[in-house]
Amino acid sequence: MIKSISGLPLRPLNLSMRNSAVAGLMLVTLTLSGCSGVLSGAGPYKGDIESKSQSTAYDLVDINANTIAPFMRPATKPAKAKITSPLAQSVRLMGGDVINVLITDNAPEGSGLFAPLSTGGTQLKVRIDDKGMISLPYVGHQFVAGMTLIQVEDMIRQKLKGVTTDVQAHVDLVGDLSGSVLVAGAVKAPGRFSTLQGPLTLLDAVNQAGGPVMEPHLVNVTVRNGSQVKTFNYEDILAGNNFVLKPNSEVVLDRARQRFVAMGAVGEPGLHDLPSQNASLLDALGSVGGLKEVSANPQGVFVFRMGEGYPAKPIVMRIDMRDPAAIFFARQVILKPDDTIYVTNAAVYEWQKIITPIVQTMVLGRAVSTY
């Protein structure tokens, strides 16, 4: 016989007392489990989203054959067949350019200031300084910034007129800061690329920089030429919207904001890139591993979208994936950047979250009752 501290024998708990204790534990567990703040979850319950009390916050739209039209993705535009034909543009010199000046003098041999053409003439390699100036023998310091190569040749001949008998001048651009194109940002080999071999198109410049580091639809291209700034999606450029860059342009590639959020009972919740340009809801679900078969409620697939333009209300689209036709609807609905896909848990899964602690409590109560 087990004795208490007072020395009196302890009597075992009777069955009714044990059952009362277990029932009390179960009641506490049920009370806690019934509180929405206690049960874990990635977001609101399906019933809360559908509640009429939320109607002032957003518009709830059931996606079906009658309502899908405003949300359908546009038809894919065919690629253009045109080919961009680069045309040489007038190059105007600027500080930092390097020119090669060939001067020939056809005076009788030995009497000219410069070598005759028959011997290769006199060649001078000159860099234009930061003030746009060059210095040549018998020509002196001359301002050439903003001039074309032909204008520099004419200027040299004019300055040497009367100094020697029959002078000829030819100017080549061998280091072209003014005619080059800068490519920076999300490319594999950023840098400045010359147009000495001919005009550069946008695709030429990006390819010389090693190409983008991301998929085309995830890349925006900004082109600056001193007078205007334009931004394009790189996939549109590949579709036939290529063009010739002006000399001294800047091309910057950066990440396009083409992301969406997946929450709830999906394979890979989190922030993801859209799988393609004009991606569908089905494409996006596939890219995150689809719905979790164990916990997802296929009738509770929602897309949250902010309203476009003030005072448009946000929109919540609901699609019932239990309906076989919903697969086709999900293929047609376009997913836009910054959309949120939220898949609610199935009722049986929510019930399991309540039942599990109750079962654990009963097992604990049975274990206690055996002592």
C-alpha cells in the first residue's frame, strides 16, 4: 500500500475521476484549437475570403466561361520578319577620341615639309584632349570637337595652304570614344564597344557584351542617347524590334519586375519569377510545384490583384480546380506581376489540426490512468 506524506494510504483514482480529467483536457484542447489565432496557417480561411463582410475591400470574381474575358491573356504576337539594316551615321569627334592623320606633300623630293605619297606620307597619331583640341606640326593647336573627319581634313589643308606646295590630308578614327556604345548592367561582359567596323544595332551591342544573364522576358533594356530615354523588354527586341544605336549611346540591362507571390498549400511558396512573358495562372502554379495534394483545397484557389488606377478596387479571383473545365480557364487567365496566388487548406486538413492534439491528449490521459 502506497502511503502519503501524512502516513495515510493513498487510494487509486476511480474511473469516473480519470474520465473527468481526460474530458477536461479534451475540452481545453478543443477550446484552444477552435481559436483561429492558435491554429497555424499561411493566410485567411476560404470562408473569410468569401464572406460578404469583405465586399467593401475587394471584388470577388468566380472564374468561369461567363466571367473570364477581362482576365484572359492576349494572343501571342507573331515575330516580325523585318531585318534591321544598319546605316552609317555621321561621327562627330569628342575629347578622348584618337585619330590617325596622314599628310602627303607632292613637292619635289627633298623640298617638302611632309613625305610624299609614294613613300607612305607622314602619319601622325593624335589623341583629342579633354578640351577638344589637337596639335599638329605647322597646323598648331586646333579645336576639333564636334567636327566630322572630312571637316578635319579640310581644316588641315586650309592651315597648310601656302606653307607647302601640294598638300593632301586624310584622317581616320582609330580610337572612337565618340562613336562607341556603352553596355552595362545584367550582361555577362559589360563594357564599351567600338563602332569602327560599322554601326551597331541594339542586338549587336548586347551580343558583344556576352548577352543577358537572365531569360529574355525578365530583362528590361534602357537606351539613352543624350536626347531621349526609352525602355524595352528584351523579348520584344528579339521578336523583331531591333534598331540601330546612335553613337555614344548607353545601353543598360536590368531585371524586369516580373514576379509573383505564391502562398498557402502550394509546393514551393515564396517570391518567384514569372515563368514567361504573359504567363498564365496554370504556368505559374506549375512553376511552384502545383497544389499540395495532402493539404490543398482545390476549390479554394485565389488570385489577389491590386486595382489598376485610382479608385479601382482590388480584385480577388476564385477558381474551382475540382471542375475539369477549370484547367482550361487557368490556362487562359493571365498572371500579372505582383499578383498573389493563395491556395487554402482543405477542411479535412484543418480538422486534422484540431483532432491531432485531442488524440494526443486522450493517449496521455490513458497513460496517466494506468498509474
